[in-house]
Amino acid sequence: MWVSVAVFIAAFVLAFTMISQRSQLTTPPIPKGTRAAIVDQLYANYPNKDFTTKITQEFEDYGFKVDLYQGDDITVDLYRNLPTYGYKIIVFRAHSGSIAPDPQDPTTIIGTYLFTNEPYTEIKYPKEQLNDEISRARVTENHPDFFAIGPKFITHSMKGNFNDAVVIIAGCSCLYDNDLAQAFIQKGASAYLAWDATVNLDYVEQATISLIENLCSERLPVNKAVDLTMATNGADPKHGASLKYYPPQSGAKTLKELTHPLSS
């Protein structure tokens, strides 16, 4: 009699534990309605539906509602207003890199800039241009000129605050220097992840998908997500670029801990 009761109790406890564990895995990790954004500046010339589909699915499975901006949506004013939209994670698929006022003298770098798809003109945004907040930028001599935003634009001309958003940039050299990262953090972002040199598009897209899988599906803290992404994908095969994060103290935190610090 006592053996039967003991077996029944053990079975009940085991079943309860399994249900409890399953419940923990399926419980939404973030508050309902939390939003994410994919800013796809490259869409006009290099569309990749698979990239946006996979990232959107990862975000939705995690609990985010996802907004997608593509091509001509990517203007100076979109960047200006982005902090006011309340996103908790923003992925930029964009041209980016260090800009020098004199192409013949690459040592005179004025900062790291993020491209828009808004055609450049000298007469638009005169104050921002004079202050080096935005710059004329092109990928190569055969490409047209566009506006690009820099660190001073983020700190001086973006409206609102990022309120602990995580920023990921799938582009070139956005952690070659910390200037752009520091600007996003100063504007309220909780973490900034990017590559430290030039990247090939195919490589950075796959590595970014891996990174977001590690943050969302695996729910790893930033440092372990970055380490696993690099172990899986390696450095950029042509340019040797590596994925990094900023600030250092963000490394020990998960996506939920970064975006919702008071509820973690």
C-alpha cells in the first residue's frame, strides 16, 4: 500500500515538474506587444527576403511585433524619429563605414556613418551638414551619393530616447571605432553589436541570422551569443572582420535583461 502511494506521488511530482518546465519554456519572455524593427537600407539594390523572413520569425517567436522598413523608407527623417517609435531591438541591414572628407587622405576620418537611401544634395539639411552630423556618402565611384548619418546626428538631432533598445548593425566597420556605438548608448540604447571591419554581404547576413537565433531561440547572454556566432561562422573570409559588442558590461545580459531591466 505504502509503495503504491509512494510510486503515485513520485509520478505526480515528475509529471508536475515536466509540465512546469514546459510552461517555463513556452511563457513569453517579454511583455506582450513589445516591438522590433528591421531597417533594410540595402533592399533597393540587394533585396534578400530570406534574411528578413528568418529574422522576423525569430523575433515573432520570441514575442516581438516586427516592423520592416525597406529601400526608400530609409531617409534622414526616419533615422531622426526612430527613437520615438518605441522599438526594443533594431537591426540595420545597411551600408556603413568610416567617412573621410578627402578621399585621397583616408587618415582624416570624421567618424563612422550609416547610409540612408535619400539622394544627397548640398542644399538640404544645411545645419546638420555644417556640424558633420550627416555626410555625403557613396559605396564606390560608380554609385550615386546618399546622405549618411553619423554619431553627432544620433546625439544631437535624433528625437526621443531608445529606452534600453538593443542595436545590431549588419554592415561594415561599425565597431572599427566606438564613436557610433557610444552615440547610440548615450541616446539610451542598452547594447550595440556590430563588426569591426569591412564585411561581405553574404557573410554578414548569415552571421547576423545566427546571432539573432542565439539571442532569441537560445536565449544566450550577449557575450555567449557573440562567441557562438563567431565559432559557427568564423571571421569574414575576405576581410577578417569580427563581431563585437559595446559596452562591455552588456555582455553578461540576455535580450530580456537588456530590453526590460526592471522586469528581469
